[in-house]
Amino acid sequence: MKPTGLSLHFSPTFLDIYLTRLTDGKHTEPEFFKDIFERGIDPDVDDPTKIHAHSEVPVDVADWPSLQQVLAFRDRVRTRLRGIYDDLESGKMEFTQHAGRVLFMGYEHEGQHAETLLYMLAQSQDTEAPGATPDWDVLKSTWTVETNKVIDVPGQSITLGHDDPEQDDDKNKRDWSAHEFGWDEESPSYTVDVASFKADALPITNGEYLSFLNSTAEDKIPASWIKVDDKIMIRTFYGPVEFEVGKEWPLMASKLEIEAYAGSKGGRLPTEAELRVLWETEDGPRVDGENANIGFRNWHPIPLVPSLIPTFSFSLFPNPSSPVQRVS
């Protein structure tokens, strides 16, 4: 089973499991999907040699559900979800904090896996283009390329996480309309003291990383690139494009690759707390409203300016490589 296929199975199964718990109902048929698709494919991040416990999956390819079965299951789960929304709107079902948690969790989880799937599809040579191929030369002529700058970020304290124990849902029947939901590993909140540091205002670009590779004689390229007749090109949903077209796009690479680049500049990757501080700094990156490359506005990256740094929204490339950080 390819990871892309597993992503198609896992997301609706996850949603159906939580909708079943919310309603004390029955699982959507075929019920055995919950037994083989309950867990994802994420590795143990503390020890990459270990993998989290996963569901028992079919051994033989012939025993896996067909794509048609999976899509039909997905559609039944979505119909079930729409029914819950209808019941909430009509008042047939009480809109409790727990109901809000389940619905928001399902929504965010769907977006996360749509993002994951897009990364996979962007690297596959079997992906069908989403439409007519753009005129890359015309597009390139409309892009503005900004000069990078270094931001001085003062030291400060930052609060991470949430105070959101799920077991307290609806305990006191309080107004929860302004409640901030989080995933279980994000609770409780805690405070981190962050020392002052310097950060590049823009992410690493493809062109910058290529220059780095050329200076090190390294021939291993990021998975978002491809060699065609010994020429490096950049993968897109429309097929490989000339490197010149996307050289100012944000680099998509692994942690180790970005870490090596940062080290070559005398910097390092930021911590989570430093990223939050950078985001909240007055001169830090911002999403420029309707001009931001999110919400499938484009099926390809665009050059970035400080006010256009994408966030974890549902863009095609919503999380480019992190800015290089240099501790002052």
C-alpha cells in the first residue's frame, strides 16, 4: 500500500471513530476499516529507529480495499458529518463543548492530511495536472523578488500550548464559545524564556540552496527537485519546471538538509519558542490577507516577501523551510 493510499483511508476513518464516540452510535460501514486504518504512519520522532504502534493491516495486496470502496466510505462518513451539523443547527442535538472539540479536531485533521497528501503528490511523476499548465515565463515576469534582511528579535518570555483538558469538557456547562481547543500533547500551557536572537526575514530559496550545494560539491538534491537529463529541475503538479522559474520559491527540503544549510551560514534552525516569538515580533513575518498563497490560490509556490510568509493554512506549500536563526 502506497502512503498516498493510506492517507486516503486514514483521514475519514479517524473522523468516523470520533463521530461514533460523540454520538454513541455505530461505525460507518464497512466497520472493519477502523481496525486497519485507525493509526497513521508517523514514526517515533524521539527515536527514528522505532515506529509507533500501528493497526494490523492486510498482508496481501489483494486483501486491501479498492479505491472505489475507500471513496464510497469517505462519502458516507461525510454524509454522516453533514447530518450532525444539521442536527446541531435544528437543535435536535445539543452543541456541547465536546461536540465542538470533535468537529474542530476532525476539520483540522482533514486539513493536515490534505497537506501531507499534497506534498506526496507534488513529488510523484504519476500526478495529473490540476488544469492547464501555467505560462511560467509570463508568471515569472509578474513576481517581485525582495531582498532578504536580518531581524533583531529581543529576548522575552512566550507561552506555548493550551490549558485544554478534554476531560473537563462540559463539566460546568460554561459558555465555551471563546474556548481555544488544542491537541492532547499541547496541554498544559507553559512559559519559555527566549534569549535574543537574529533571524533572516525570508525562508531559504531554491536558488540559495543550490548555491550551497555547489559550494560543497554535494550531489544529493532535495526530494522536491528532480534531475532530467542531468539538469536539475523543480517538481510541480504540472511536471518539472526549469530551475530558473522557481529559484526564488521557498525551498522544500528535509530537516537535515535545511540544518546543513543553516550551519554553513553560521546559524541553526529555530526552536518552537523562537518561531513563536519571531511570529509575534513587530518586524516578523505576516500573512498578507487575500494576497497570501493559501487556500489553493495557486497550485505552485511563489516568491516570498516578509509579509507573505505562509502559515499552516491549507496552501499547497504552507510550511516552507524555516528561516535561518543566528543567536546574537
